[in-house]
Amino acid sequence: MKSELVVDVKPTDISTALLEEGRLVSLQKESRDASYAVGNLYLAKVKKIMPGLNAAFVNVGYSKDAFLHYLDLGSQINSLAQIVKKVRDGSEKALNISQMKMQPDISKHGAIADVLEQGQELIVQVAKEPISTKGPRLTTEISFTGRFLVLTPFNDKISVSQKIKDHGEKTRLRRLIESIKPKNFGVIIRTSAENKKAAELHTELRVLVKCWEDAMSKLRYSSPPTLLYEEESRAVGEIRDIFNPDFESIQVNDAEVFEQIHNYVSLIAPDRSDIVKLYSDDEPIFDKFGITRQIKSSFGKTVSFRSGAYIIIESTEALHVIDVNSGNRSKASTDQESNALNVNLLAAEEIARQLRLRDIGGIIVIDFIDMAKQDHRQQLYAHMRELMQKDRARHNILPLSKFGLMQITRQRVRPALDIVTAETCPSCGGKGEVQPSLLFTDVLKDKIDYLVNSLHINNFIMYVHPFVDAYLKKGIISTYWRWKKEYGRKFKIMPDQTLTYLQYRVIDKDKNEIDLKEEKDTSSSTKKERRFHSNKGDD
């Protein structure tokens, strides 16, 4: 599969877009001065112990106190606390944890008041970014993530990714890491380490240990709250997690970020460093690669997909709700059950993409179009599980209930990406909102397709605003010319000065206006009707 990464660097933020076969599947956006990102390490101070929650609120410098639960302390929290105390007191020996004696593990069912005390200084790591009104969530199970390995101080265990299936390779990697890792450091061997040479793994291990040592050195001269270690930029972090031989190009429009990414790719894959390219054209980089249009069409409340069907995405503090509607497909087949199955399978593909694209996490409830046959329900469930295998975030999918609802839980470590796609209407002076003007030509094309192929009306005139008319007809091979070639030459597009910028109307050959307001789909009423009968049958 052809993969491309496009990085758009602006004065205030950095956006990274992942394309698979030209289709946008992942979009990350972060402020250039963002703090409290997942993976950052802080010297913090315990502000308040909450025995009822078995947790503590910790000051890391954020406007809201961060949350640290007892279960996130890790079994070796006492060893970590001992290190912090010794380093803060100026002990040189504390910098080398390979020579220290580990403290006994804490109980899995203990109380936080027995381990921490108010005012205590502690090293913590951000496990979840601030979301909504909540502060960051913390852990004291420290880890440093690399391309092939994850280093975990105070652990001394070696784990191998379950995705490495070859038993011989697992044994080789385990023995190799055992021979080179320092004492009192644990290592998680990632899937990308499979078949890698010892020199590559040894080099990365040294880099990760150096990250820990640098953080410890900074600890001595810092006062809480202080950032001790900062996770790599999201652009570099995304490359670290998803880089594979299928990557065709990485386009960056900023020289400094280009240098960072180029150096990282040169380190992990020297033979592929030439795929990192500095973009210098005047045209915006996201426009050049067709990302802007895809963002406008993918981040609205309503998202259309193939054959006229669409989904509606609503978000609340507690959960996200997705409603599937058949749209113009309601008359695509005389067999309602088959039509419902086809729409649901197509909707599952778009929903799986939307979860990755918007980074939606937490509880997700999907209201599919009801299907009477159990094997169709099972087919949809299996299809969704297969689609979600590409998602790197941890998730759990439940089979459809008798009401046609599917429940998904998905790991949430960052806020869901919320992009406003509606634009202020240029015709009404900002009193109302319309769908993105960039997509207006797509709307017109869909209407022409509906007239010609669904209503079988060929001889009609579509009136549009003069500016839109001029845009459609510009050039020798214009958009208007391509549409006539595709849909026949009997219809016309004409300017009408009485129409506003994003208005249109259609008349047939007898001068009668055709109402193109979309037919109200029957999926919602069908759901309600079936559920009514289902409940009635239960009584």
C-alpha cells in the first residue's frame, strides 16, 4: 500500500497527515508550544491525597492538577522515590540505578496514603493529555520509547511483542537484549525489532539509557514543577510508530522540521533517507496534495460516503454517537435487508477511518440500520473487527445488540481532533452558516448525477451564481465540459444574478422547477418501527 506523510508547519502549530493510496487516514495537529504531551517527564509535587479515590492530585504546572491513581504507581514506586530523594540531596551514586538495591514491590491492593504523602517530590510521566476540563493523567511507571525498543527503569524484565510469531526470532531477541541491557532496566521489544541486527538494537538502547541519565542530571538542579524530558515532536513520533518500507515520500514545508525528520530517518533507515523532501512551492502544501478538500469533507457533523449514504457523528462529554443513514440508497434495491447490509458494510469502512482520522476515544455507540437476519449481523461485526485491526489504538468491539447498536471502546490518550468545517456564508453577511464552499462543485455534480441516473431527466437547465458559472466554465477543458461528456450534452448550466453565491435551481424542458431536496431516507423510521415491534413482542 502506497503511504505518504505530509507535514504542514505553521507559526502556531504543526499538522501531520498520513495518506494511504491518496486517501487521508490520519491527521494530527499540535501547538508548537504545546506542553503536557504524552511521554513527557516531570519533577512534580504531590498536592493532595484523596483516600476515597485511592489517588492523588499532583502539580505539574498545568492549570488543573494532574491525576495519579494508585494503580498507575507501578510496583517499584518506592525505588523511584528513593532515587529522587538521593539525587535531590546531591548523591552521585544515585545517578546509576544499575548499582542500587531495589525496594520491595508495593501491594497491588494497597492504599495510596501508605505510599505517598502531601508535599512529596516525585518523577511522573504524562499518560494522557489534558482532555476537556480534566488535567493530565499521570503514571510513575516510567518508559522511554524508541523505534525498536521501549526502556523501563526499575523493571529488569524483558518482554517481546506478541505480533512477532517466529519462536526462534523471539528467543534470539530475548537473549540479545539480556546480554546488553543494564541491570535494573526493563526492555519491551517492539514488532519493528524483528530480524534487526544486534548493532542497531544496541545503539538504540544506549540512546534510551542516555535519555534517562539526562533526565536524572536535570533533576538535581530543578525545582518542582519542572519538565525533565520532552517527548519527540509529533511528526517524528508518528514516523517512529508507523514507518515502513511502503513509505513513498515524507513531504515537509519547514527547513528546521525537515532537518529533524531527515536525521531521524537517516538513523533508522539510512537507505531510505532520500524519501524525506523539503516542499518549497508557493501553493499551500495541504492544497497541493489534496488534503484540504478531504479535511473539509471528512470533519463535519455529517459525512457522506459511496452511493449517497451518510453517517452523522455527535460527541458528548461521556461518549460519541454515530448514526448510519441510507440516503438516496433507500431505493437502490427492492430487498430492504440486502440494502441495509450493503449500507452498513460501507458505513463500517468509513467509521473505522473516522475513528483513526479524528482520534476519537472513549465510548463509541454506532446506530446501524437494523437487519433482521442474524448472519448479516455477524457478518457486519466480523467486518468491523477486520477493519479495526489497522488501528494502533487499543480497542474493544461488542457484537450488535437486538436494537442494531454496536458499542466500541477505544483508547483515549489525547483529545479528539475537532475541526470546524462550516464557513461564514458570504451571501448572508455572516448571519448563518453553510457547508464548505470548497465542496460546492461536488454538490452540483452529485445533483446532476441524481437527475440523470436516478430520475432519468436529461434535458434540464441548472442555474447558478455568475461567479460559480464562470468557475465551472473556465479553460478549454473545463469542469462544465467534463460533466457534459460524462452525463450527456442535453443539460445546461446558466448564470442567474438573483441567486446567492451557494444557491442553485433546476428547471426541466417544460420550464417546471425540479425540487432537488433530498428524499427523506427511511432508515431512521425503519429503526424506530422495528424497535417498536421488537419491544411489543417482548411484552
